[in-house]
Amino acid sequence: MAFESRAGGNANVSTDELRAEVERIAGSEPFRRSERAKRFLRAAGEASVSGGAGAGTEAAFAREVFDREGDFDPKIDSLVRVEAGRVRAKLAQYYGEEGAGSALRIRLPKGSYALEAERATERDPGPRRLLISLGAALAACAALTGWLLMRG
């Protein structure tokens, strides 16, 4: 069974692949010491897979991840939104470091509590590799400029 991205496109990622990637990320350095972030990530993965009514809502996350009661009011309590921001930052850190070579890319879009997954491509080298490539290109330009200036 393929996982359908919440954006509507088929990500061609199986449910098993999504769950395996979520578990890899949950065991990574950015998530290792944060039980709350791991619970949030796993719940977002399950919300993506189930996609049922109410799955991935702020109130559902408040109950499931943070053990809040049924009277949770997201207008008053921003706990779920704040943690979603932290999880997004940890995902960026993971794919910028440890997961830079991962075959899958998982993201948590703003305004959603369900993960989206896609296969990494050659054109998407990941943030860290992109920065390294940019740095190498800048160094080459600086060296060429210096050489041209010395020639006179």
C-alpha cells in the first residue's frame, strides 16, 4: 500500500517505508533526548497513514501526545503548535546532518500535523550538501579572482 501525501499527490512511499523512516529519525541525535518530540513525530506519521476524520488535528495531538483533556482549546493553549515548530527544526537538523543521504525526505508542513514524504533525488542533495557545494564554488571563485589579479 502506498502512502498518500496530504498535499494530494502520491509520494510512492509505502506505509512500511514511512514508518521505518520515522523510527530512524526518532532514534537520531536531534530526537534522541526528547520523548515529546518522538511522540509527536510518531503521531504525525500515524496521522499521515490513517488520514481519517480528526486525524492530525490540533485537538487530537493535544490528547494523544500531551495527554490533554477533551476541553483543550487551541486558541488558548499553543502547546501543539510550539512543539510542531520544534519538530520541524529537528527534522531540518536531521536531514542536514545524519539523514543527509537518506532515500526519503519527511517533512511536517506548516498548518498540518500529518507528515509528507517524498523520495530524495539527485536535484535535492539536502541542505548540508548544498552548503558544502556552495562553499566549494565560492572558494574556487575566490582562488580564480586572486590568480587573475596577480597576473595583472
